[in-house]
Amino acid sequence: MTVVCSIWPLARRKNWYTNWGELMTNRSTNPVILVTGSSRGLGRGIALQLAGSGYSVAINYAGNTKAADEALALCDAVRQHDDQQFHAVQADVSNADDRQRLLAEVLDHFGRLDCLVNNAGVAPDTRDDIVEMGEESYDRVVGINLKGPHFVTQTVARYWLQEKPEPLLSGGFCIVFVTSVSANTASPNRGEYCISKAGLSMSAKLWSVRLAAEGIPVYELRPGIMASDMTDKVKDKYDGVIAEGELVPQRRWGTAEDVGLAVTSLVDGDFPFSTGTIIDIDGGLQIRHF
């Protein structure tokens, strides 16, 4: 049984590479999935499902002690399968240097990357009416939710296209964007979040068109009202309307497991002719109903 969980040594984090061929020092023998923002919330559920299906997982987290502890705890929690590896990588996806280092560390540790799951995202610190929304909040949310995943995808796509590594996934390399029902549902008290997710949905479309001829499918998952730390503050608000079926016909909160199951199905190659598709994970929230 070979199960590895680690965090890259700090001394090596100060140096990353542009010559990807120099990084092939620790080859993984099974597919490697990078899940951004996966130390907690929906990302954690995605990582757990992928690990349970036998994949090696690179667990990305933001730069603080609590997140590092959560990432290591996730490594400890994943199910153990032969030849799996789990590696925690600190990186802020909104930062250009961090994005380059993120890929460098993944390649240095695993020797490969087979799928990118763009999950990292934040909500506004306060839900302000757009009349009062500040630029600092806008820049933070859009930087992490939209700019970050768009350019992480660019970094990974360039690596695949330039170096032409052989994929281990049966369906080849793939990319998954986790957006939100807010991509097409307006909430004026968290406008920056809606704008970021609407833009991310377009990013997914753009990448699906660009990479289709390269044999790299791109998918968008659109969660609805999900139980997570992001929605803890509004739990009481939604409990009643969910239970009554006013918003969600299936009458329950969505879970991280729901999203993880969908990601795993895409990574498994169950939708080989569906690049660019949007999969709603919302219990029927998107259905127009009375």
C-alpha cells in the first residue's frame, strides 16, 4: 500500500520552473486531479469523492494556518488505495506567481496532471446592496472566483499543449469549472459574486471551444443552494423555503458529496461527447415552476 500525503517543503516553494520537463521527479502511476480550494467546503467533498474512486489528488488551499491544517486533515481522511498520493499545495489562485508555482509543485510531486477542477471561490465578506458595493470587495471576489480559475486553466492548458504528456484518464485530460446558480440568477445584495460566476461560466465556454479540437473536454457544474461554510450565515433564511419546496423541488440542501459525485463522473469519462455542457446540481432550482 503506497499512500502519500505531504506539503511541499517551504524552502522549495521559493523556486518554480518554466521548463516543465525538469519536474518529472516523482511519477504517479495513476491519474492526478488538481482541485483548487479543496481544503474545505465543496472542494473538500470533491477531493473525498475522487480519492474514494482511486485517484491521486492535489489539494490546493489558501495561505493561512487554519487552511493548512484543514488540508492535512483532508489528506488523513481520504480513503487509501494502492499507489494513491495526496499532496497539499498552498497557492492563491488570484496571484500570477502563485498560479505558476501551483502547477510546478503539482508536477514536482506527482510528475503529472490529468485533470483540473476549478473550484476555488469566495463570497463577499458582507452582503451589500450593489448601490453600496465597494471596489475592494469586487476586486477580491472577482480576482479569486473569475480571474484566478481562468488563468489557472491557461497555465495548465499551455503545459498540456506544449509538453504533450500522455494522459492516464481513459477519456484524456479534462477541465471542470464549478460555477453557481448565481451565474444566471441575479442577487443585488451580492452582485460581485454573481458577476464573477457569470464571467466564469463564459470562461468555461471559451475554453471548451478552444480545447475541443485538442481532445480536452471542458465542463461546467452549476451548484444551487449548498450546505457549506459559505452558506452558514444564511441557513435559517433558506431552511424554511427549501423544506416547503418553494425554491428547490427536491426539498433539501445540496451537499459537497453531490458535487463530488458529479465531478467524479466527468473525470471517469462518462460524458465523452458533451464538452461545454452545463450540469445543474440544484435539486431542480433552475426549473421555472409555480
